[in-house]
Amino acid sequence: MNSWKKLGEETVYNGWRKIIKKHFEFPNGRQEYFDIIGNNDFVSVAALTKAQEFILVRQYRPGPEECLVSFPEGYIDHGETPEQAAARELLEETGYLAGDLVSLKCRRSAYTTETCYWLLATDCEKVAQQQLDPNEFIEVFKMPLETFRPFLRDPKAEPFTNIDGAYLALDHLGLL
């Protein structure tokens, strides 16, 4: 596969996210600009209690302008490993401490600079209250494993943002 030649880039917007305009030359000589979302790397934590309940969060999201269900997620702070960020985000967003934490996979997107790291936390225990950022308004709830699997397949269920991470977690647990 021939590589593209990067001719330049410029940040055209720098707010909650960055928009970067990148200029490339294709292997055939044609040139094109691409708008890329500049975003930090983050973790998404499929977390299970000792009672085999998934710990989920519900929060309003400004893109679709509705509440979405997801796993606990958050940015990786400077100097943190994905595992450290996952343990911290799980505790901050839900008050749960992971008993065991394993890295599942990472994903890169075609038009962003971010990497998403999926992790699985098992044997989680409630040890604290939420410690949310000023712009976070998160409802925490649990869903038993036997309810979670049908939830993933139900087209009428609440929108869930981590279907890919959920199936990675279920596969790792030998539950597919």
C-alpha cells in the first residue's frame, strides 16, 4: 500500500475539541484536504461487580442532544498508563474500585487523533461516592449480565455507545 504524502496541517479551531485541516498528496499525485478532530486518548472501562452486574453510566451528550448509556470513560492524563486512567475514571465516575483490571484492545479512528483503550474491570466494589468534574452529570446504574446481553441486541433499547467494547469484554470472559 502506497503512503500518502503529508503537505501540511493547520489548527482551524481550538475549543472543547480541535479541528485540524490536514493537506495530503495521494500516491496518484492528486491532493486533498481533510478535517480531523483533535482529541485526547481515552479509556472505556467495562466494569463488573462481584455479583456479575455491569456498572453503567447515563449522561447527556451534546452531539446527539440526548442521554446516552455507556461504560465509565475518560481521558488519560499526562503521565498515566491506560490502566491507571481506567482505575481512576472508574472510581471518580462511579465510586467503584476494580478488583482486577485487564487491557482488551485499542482502537484508532479514521478522522480523529484519539486512541480509545478498552479495559475490563472485574470484582468491582463500591468504596466511595462519585468525584465528578464540574461539567459531569452522571447517573450510575447496574445491569445484570443476563439482562446486559439482550440489551446489546435490542434495537429499541436506550442508545449505548460501547457495543464494540462490550463484545470484547464478553469474549474475554468467555461469554459469547
